[in-house]
Amino acid sequence: MAGPACTELEVAMMNWLGKVLHLPEEFLNCSEGPGGGVIQGSASEASLVALLAAKDKFVRAMREENPDITATEIKGKLVAYSSDQSNSSVEKAGIIGSMTMRLLQSDENGSLQGSTLREAIQKDREAGLIPCFVIASLGTTGTCAFDNLEELAPICQEEKVWLHIDAAYAGSVFICPEYRYLMKGVEYADSFNFNPHKWMLTNFDCSCMWVKDARHVMDAFNVDRIYLQHNKISDLPDYRHWQIPLGRRFRALKLWFVLRSYGVEGIQQYIRKDISLAKHFENLVKKDARFEVCTSSLGLVTFRLKGEDHLTQRLLDNLTTDKTLYLIPCHYRNKLVIRFAITSRHTQMLDVEFAWKTIREQAKNILPPKTSEVEPVIGDKCKFDAITITTTTECLEKSK
């Protein structure tokens, strides 16, 4: 579905949401510059669109400097970079976009550091290659780790490479001011994306993407056949030039319903509740000597049975066979861990404690609990208001 009214609402929603996240003004349609926002179908599409736009920008710029060099020669030397913890769609974007995607080693906490990126870029330049594109992850898929954007962003600007930020899951948390310190350096980015359909109460599909200079995207995707031409002049963006498909859905309406129904404070309360519930789950795991918490970030906790990986794999297999819970694994510091993520507005403390009881039950046949351990009490007396939903002074100080 397409039409001027649909486009107007999408422009308005992307402005609203960009302001709520406190994105730099250059990203907004209402700014005086060439930036703006568009709703894509997924973060996978957004990453690919950004990569192709960067690719086209580099080819055009280099051919202007040296008309004798062909586009094919340039494209064969372009290189992209991301973390080895980035989403699988990042690697796929490199494959589809025919650009070498280097998955750089993250640190012990799953975060890509500036020194690693700088070393990789320098090595490629010395080999005669052309660094072109970087995807920084704010909230990795496995453990919700955050790449060091404060270090990566200035390097990208210095090296004149396109910086795309993939905040598919964790981007919703930037609605809460106490977590905005996690995106320091966003002002250097060329594009930014997050998915309201992951953690902002919006039905799939709704992936919000902003670009600092939309002209680069339009240059890359503008195919104006005779049956698409018209004589209408408008200040509104022609979104068919901002995306891969020609047709598009009216995704802005459901975003409008969410923002109007919950408001900023309602969304903040929902996100803080989920983070508090995740913290409660973390505390439950820590009380059982058979388990260890590996990471805890926002609404995502990873844990494992102590010992060899086959124990955790058996636990995961048992849980999958039982079909009461759906949990998936990842690797952290070369160990198999299980992810426990909370994103539903319906989840309450009783649900978390029921999930933990189910996990403990399935673990009994693998590692029986010690006789001294006391089974946690789960019953009607458990109240959701026992969870403290507050903003911490530490987080608020970091966000300044």
C-alpha cells in the first residue's frame, strides 16, 4: 500500500520516534539537512540498504577523482567490517552486496574495540584495498553486548568510511534517558536502525532506519522507469527510492497506535519493568550453586550449568523436548550458554519464577541439587510490585 497520506504519517512517526530516542537532529526529516527516516521491514534490510548506499557512494566519489578506473575495479576492492558477535544478517548483507565482510574479534565482553578496527583498516589499506563500511552493534544478538561506539565512530569519520549502527533489539532502551550513554558517538553515524517490533510493543514488521544524508540512498536505489514517472512535486520523500522493493506496506499506522496508546512514559515503564524482571531472574540463578550467570544486559540474561558444555546442552535439549519454555543458545567466551530474554508486556514476576522452576526441574536429572539448597517459594504471595522499577543514579550520570 502506498500514497501521500501514508507517506506523511510515516514522516511524522519517524520524526516523533527520532526525537524520543534523542537522535541527532540531522537524522530527522524535519531538519534542514538531507537526512530522514524510513520504516524498513527488518534490520536485515536496513543493513543491506546502508551497505549498498555506501558502496554506491564510494564508487561515484572515486570515479569522479579518477574517471579512468572502472566501477568493477573499485567494487572488487571494497571492504566492510563488523564484530564477530554481530547478527547473521550482517554477514548476509556482505554476501548479497558482494562486499568482503570482515568479522573482527570482539573483546572478552563481546564488544568490538576501536583499536581492533583501526588495525584492520590499516592492514587492508596497506594491501591496496578500500575500507568502505562499518556496522557497529548496540546490543549483540547473543549477549546484548555493546560495541565501543565512542571509539569506533571517530575512527570511521577519520577514515571516511560509512558507519551504520545496528541496534535492532536494544535500540528501544534509548527511550529511557538513563541508558542513552550506551549510544554515545551516534552523532558520527551515517545511518541508525532499530526494531520497534522487537521491544517496543509493535507488531512485526517495523524496522526504523534513519540516514544522515538520504541522497546517498536515493542515488543508489533510484530506478525511474517510464511507468513510474509523474509530474507531481512534493516535499515528501519518495520512499520507493529508499528501499529494495518497489511496493511497501503502511507500517506507520501501527507505530502511531503504539505511541498514542502508551505514550513515552508508558513505554519507558514497560522497558524498565522487563529489565527489572531480568535482574530478578539473574538473582534466582545466582542462588543455585549448580548454575552460573554468564552475562546480564538489559532484558537478556545468559546462564549455564557449571562444568562441561555437554551438561548445558543436555539441559537445553530437555527444555526443548519439554516444550514449556523456548530458549536458544549462544557461545560466550568459548562456552555454550543459554539465553533468557524478556520482551513481552504480559510477563510478570510469577512467569519468571515459573520459568526458573521449570529450568531447575529439568536440571535435576543432570546435576541434582545439594541437600542444603532450598527450593525457592513460588506462590500467590509473589507480587509484581516487589520489583523496584527505578532509574539508577549511576546510569543517569553516564547518560549526561
